[in-house]
Amino acid sequence: MKAPRVFQLTALALVLVSAVEVGWWLLDQHRFAVDKVREMHEVYAQEVGAAQALLDAGIPAARVHTLMPGVIVTNQHAALSPDVDRQLLAEERRHIAQYAWEGSFFIIALAACIAVIARALRAEARVIQEQESFLALVSHQFKTPLASLQLSLETMAMRPLSAEHSRALIERMLADLARMEGMVTQILESMRLDRGRIDLRREPVDLGGAVARVIAGFEERAAKDRIAVSAEIERGLEVMADPLALDVILRNLFENALAAVAPIGGGSITFIGRRLGGQIELAVRDSGVGFRPADGPRLFQKFSRLHPGGGGSHFGTGLGLYIVRRLMQLEGGQVSARSAGVGQGATLVLAWPAGVAHPDRAPDPTVSRGPLDPQTARREQS
Amino acid sequence: MTVPAESTRRILVVEDDPHLGAGVVENLRAEGYEVDFVTDGRKALDWLDGKPCGLVLLDVMLPEIDGFSVCRTLRERGDNTPVLFLTARGDPADRVRGLEAGGDDYLAKPFHLRELLLRVRAILRRWDWYQSASSAEGATLRFGGNEVDFRAFRARSWNGIAQELTEKEAMILKVLAERPGEIISREDLLERVWGYDVFPSTRTVDNFILRLRKRFERDPADPRHFLTVWGVGYRFMSEGET
């Protein structure tokens, strides 16, 4: 049985025992109050008896009443005052009501404490479970590049190789190291995002410029994988975002698109930025492997990898799109993905509320449909 | 499906990581094997549907169809091609899952190249032995009214019921039948049929013997052919112990 379940059952048992204890305590106090009132009645009965004896002995009724205020005298006959009777009854009820309120308060306070502790323990158990699962997944992600690295090294140690083959193995090892370094970076980024240890600036950023910079950074890799990259961004389109966070988002989206296109031997990736209704949208459309429509939401989960990596140069960590989603959430935007199915390509769409765009600049009615920058934005490789 | 014949030097590598796959393929080719390489489970099943091979090196976490499912599908098709799992999931539960899915051996990533080559050689050697032992005169075994066809992995038991043997059942039966009347230790059976350290204990052998008794003994509780030699191993009596 798992620890939180044991704790919940123990807490429930504790509340029940406490309720029984308080109930017994109430009954005991009720019995005690009733006994006390009966004893008081007996004392008063003795007092009435004594008063009657005094009356019979010829003591004046006024004198007897002064001596015993709880006794009234009517026609030389002593009796207990109805006020005293009422007072005793009221006292009994007051005591019982007091204990009932106090008991209820204790029960509620106890239940509240248990609820708070149970909640904290559950949260802690969840965190521990997530950490364990995260660690297991991370170590699993590292094993494949490690295995590749080890295999390359042992191949070099075990076999006489040509200079060309050795060079190819060294390049492969460097690529394995680079992907492990990339994984470490992504893991650290995702952990910082999870812990909220990220302070985002908000300033107007030119979307076209940001896309062009990212495309330029992947120029060589896209060429190697025979992927044509183009951008169609409305002129003057700005989003309110942190420039560094936007760069991370665009890089991850681009890497995802490259990973989807490379395994099928090349294709195209197109960035389309426009103002649409109340939003600013940036779509990244690729002609890659696509995915089953039902798998769309899974794309943005940690360590989710839907792309087959074989045949290309993709080594995903399964964290890139998770980072994109978290950063877009922090930026106040959204990200979604759609595909007509496996082999049909995919489109990932970033959307920011239009209201956050630079207020001084109206959208340019003359829409540029051409490439953003002939030098960097459009790369045609064959 | 029968024992892969001339194809025992051909190996299919199923691995979605291009670098690791390429490294394994290069090394196997350097050892003289014919090697084909596919990157997902569906392609592996398609490939195996048309071509015979001597061994499949199978990653577990594959796109499309995972390695365990690929192996299960192969076995359901009646394909007994040996499968060596190569995977990052190296904990005991996963090893057991892999072997239950019909795998022959299991190597956790990262692995040593020499160990990989050793295991590949060991599996193929076992198959070579099985093939040669199942050729011509050794293809059929008759005992106690049972008849076993080692090439087809099929049998007909004493009561006329047709039996489909798994690769391991057939191999154990073959090892026992090679030396009728002799005591064969559990360790020897493990070594001959599985290799050295695939299973943590020799109880696995006991379970397979129980399965053979259920298939071929008239009274599995009082066996006449598959006899236990307490503390040592097993003895096969083709005529039946009286």
C-alpha cells in the first residue's frame, strides 16, 4: 500500500477516534452536569427541610427567607423558589452547550489540520514521484548517445580503420557530445521553467527579424538535410515578448520542424506571420513526417517524441516543444499543433493576443508575401 | 516458419538512433555478417515478412511499433528468428518483459562492443547447432507415442493433439534428446539454449521442463520421459521410465 493512502486512512481513523472521544466527553459532561444539578436539588431540598423546621420552631418567615434566599414561604409552608429551579436548569444547559461548541470546534480544527497535512504530504509525494520519473526519463535519454559514443570509441580501439573512417567516427562522436550538451541545456531550461525561476522582460520585438535570425542560425544544417526554408511575415509585425525567450521558442520550433523533415530526405519549412482577428499568429509549416491528429496534445508533453529519427540527423530530447509551451504560457500566448496525419506534414502555430503588440504601430496594410530577407530567410537547397 | 537456413549470416538491425544504428551495422559488417538496417517497428515487420534472416537486433523504444510488440508479432506469425534486444531500459522487469515477448537475449545500452559481438556469435552458434542437429536424421524425434518435428517446431502428442513448440521448448528438447539417459544439468541447458547470463536463475529451465511434461507426458505429475535428478538437472528417457 502506498504511503499517502496509509496516511489518509490513518488520518480518517484519527478523526473518527477524535469524534468518538469528543462525543464521549460530551456525554460525560452532560452526565456530570445532570448529577451536579441533582445534587444541588438535594442540597436545596435539605435547605427547604431546614427552613420548614425553623418555621415550625416559630422563626418568622421573613427571617427564614433572609437566611435562605432560595426558599419561599407561603402560609408557613417552605418551598424551593421557582427562580432557583430555572437557574439550575439554565446552568445545566449552558454547560452542555459550551461543551458542544468546544467539542465541535476541536473536531473541525483537527479535521482542518489533517486536511492541510494530507494535502502537503500528497503534494510532496507527487513531487518525489515526478522527480523520480524525470530522472528515469533523463537517464534513459542519455543512454542512447552514450551507447553511440562508446561504440564509436571501442570501434576505433578494436579495429584498424582508414583515415576517412576514423574521421567519420570522430565527427559522429562530436555530434553525440553536442547532442548530450543540447540535452543538458534543454533539461536545465525545462527545470528552470518548472520552478518558475525565470524572469521574462516584456518589450516589443519585431517578429520578422527574430525569425530571420533563427533561420540564419540553422542555415548549414538545413542545407545539409536538403530542406528549403522560407518566411512570409507581415511587415512591421511585433509581439510583446522577452527577446531571449522568443529566440528559444523559435529555435525549438525550427529544430522540431527540421527533425520532422530530415528523415524523409528533405522538403520545406515555411514561417508564416500575420495578424488574424484579435491575435498575432506565427505558423511554422513543414512537409515532414507529420503525426496522427490524436497525438497533437502529446507533442507538448515532456519527453514526448513522435518523430522517427532514423534516416536523418535528428536527435530529439523530447523537451523542445514542452519548453515552447511553457514559455508561451509565461508570455501570455498559446501554441498548438495540427497535422492531417502521418506523412502529411505538420503546422505548429504560436498565437499572442494582438493587444500586447506595440500600441503605436498599426498593422501595415501592404502585406509582404515574399521572403523576409533574401540573404537569410530563404534557403533553397537541392 | 521453419529454422532460418542459409540466412544465418544475415542480421537485421532495428534501431531508431541513426548514429548507434550505423555503428552497430558497421561493426557487424566488419565481422563478415550481411546486415540490413531499418529505423522503426513497422518497417522491421515488413522486412521480416519477406526475407529470412539469422538474427534481429531490436531496439525496444521504436517509433510506430515498439520492440516488444514487434517480437510478439513475429512469434505469433510462427517466426522463430532469434531476437536480441538492445535497449536503454535495462532494469530486471524490462529484461523479463523482453524475454517473455519471445526475445532470446537482452543487452542494455550503453554496451561493450565485444560483448555485443560475443552475444551475436553465441546466438547464431546456437542456431547453427540447432539447424545441423535438426537436419535429415535428426529432424524428427519419436518417444512414448509423441512425434516432434524440429524443423517445423511442431509436434503431435501421444493423445493425437497437435502442438506448436516455441523455439526454446524445441531447443531444450533437442539438447535432452541428443543424450538420452544422461543427466544434463540446468546450467548446461541454460548455456546451450539461452547463453550464459540471460536469466538470473535456473528456475526458468524448470518452468520449461514443466511445459514439456504437460505437452508430452501422459501424467505430468508422474513423468516417464522428462525425469528430475534432484539437485542436478534432468534426464530424458525416450523409452519411458518404468
